[in-house]
Amino acid sequence: MDTERYWITVVSKDHIKRGVAGGFMQANHGKPGSLKKLHPNDWVIFYSPKVTYEGDEKLQAFTAIGQVADGKLYQHKMSDDFIPYRRNVNYYACKDVPIVPLIGSLDFIRDKKAWGFRFRFGFFEIGMHDFYLLKEKMIKPKQ
């Protein structure tokens, strides 16, 4: 596939911080299905409903953005009973962008009143318009 595609995945802020630091991503609790859809140079935007996976503190912001680095899908042993699948990602320096002010402008949110429903499945493709709107708000301009 020659064309870039644009994706959103849902992950708590504490978990995506680890991914950014390590140059990788996981999706849907380490299952491979979503990651198999990605191709090199596809863009992924990470939405964090909460600050921590275990906690209740809401964040509701886009918290990381990057491009799939290569075609490798691999497993990484985190514990004896958790060996999640990962993809390598080249992340960009960015700022957290709250979703609420953008709901009216995002095409992938069809029902603006029940906007959170779109994120329930944890991983989905978005169109170019939504991607560039989010990218422009997230990536810090070079000084």
C-alpha cells in the first residue's frame, strides 16, 4: 500500500508515555489484530480518556502522534502471562489537545452528543481532514 492512512487508538496517558519513551505502540490490550492493519508511514494519534489506566481521573485529550516506523509486528514479554504485540513508531514532540472543543469539527464523530461512543472499540481509521486538524493542533511548530 502506497498511501498513508490515519488511525486513532485509545490508551491512558501513563501507558502512552511508556510507548513514546520506548518508540513503540500496543493496541487493544496487546492483541495483534489492530496492529496488523498498520503499514509503514501510517500515522497514529493516541487518545487518552484517563490519566492512568487504573485510575479514574479523566483527561479526554489527544496525547501522542507518530508514524509507523517499519513493517515489523513483534511480541515483547512484559511478564510471564503478558506478552503483548507491538509496532515501532516514530513519535513527534507534541502537546496534549483536549477533545471537547474539537467535537463539532471532527467528522469521525457523527453523534456529537454521544461523542465518546466512537472510542469504545479502541482503534479506528479516520479521514485526512480530521487527521490534519488534529496534527496541526498537536505538533509544536519548530522555533
